[in-house]
Amino acid sequence: RCVQASDSSCSSNGALRLVGGQSSHEGVLEYCYNGKWSPFCYLDDEEASVACKQMGYSQYAGFLSPDEYIWEINTTYTGSLFNYFSCSTYGTENSLSSCTLYSTSSSSCGVSCTHPHAIKCYEPSCIDGQARLVNGSIAQTG
């Protein structure tokens, strides 16, 4: 059986969002891939760090255990539409789109996973008078 993508569509390939967390800076990390939101079945510290940076958070805080987020298996989707990303050893990229995407072939059914990766990012610190963009679909919007 093939992986089913989220019912929720997205328009900006490369956009990220966190869903199912207890706050806005944590949850299952989803990536806009070919018009559908898809979670990460495989994620390392470097990629999580780049994701937090891309979403405007100060840095990556760690992975969440499955009991720290809401994930309803088989109700929305059953896995990931892509294999994984590979960023540099130190996660110096500003967005996951700058990392190497290992996608599934056109004939593949995606990657099945029981528990997608959920992450927590540190809230950004601010300096008096500083402005920031939030809730944009891609970097530099909001």
C-alpha cells in the first residue's frame, strides 16, 4: 500500500511547519513536497537544526518522544513522500532546500513510518526594537 499524503495541500515547495506540539515551537516537522505536507521519517540533528533556523527560531532544542506530541496514525497519512535530507556536518545551511533531498523515485510508494520525527526549537531571543517575520509560508515572508 502506498503512502498517503496529508489531506492538506501546500503551495510553496520547501515550506516547513510544526504540527501536533504543545506549543508553536514544537511538533511533528512537515515539509511541503510536491504540493502536499509530508512528515520526516528520518531526521538527524543537523537537519533539525537547519529546520529550526529556517522557521525563524534561534536554534534546535531536541527531538520529542512520541508521548510529547499528538500523532494520529492512519487518519491523515501513513508515512513520508520522500526518503530524507542530508545537510552539512554542522548544519550551516539556512533552509532544508539547500540540503540534498533523497527523494523516492516516481514509481515508489514513499516511506512508511510509525512515528515521524517531532522536534522542539528554542524560541527566538530578541533585542529591543528588533522586528521579525512570522507565520510565512516560506522564508522572508510573514
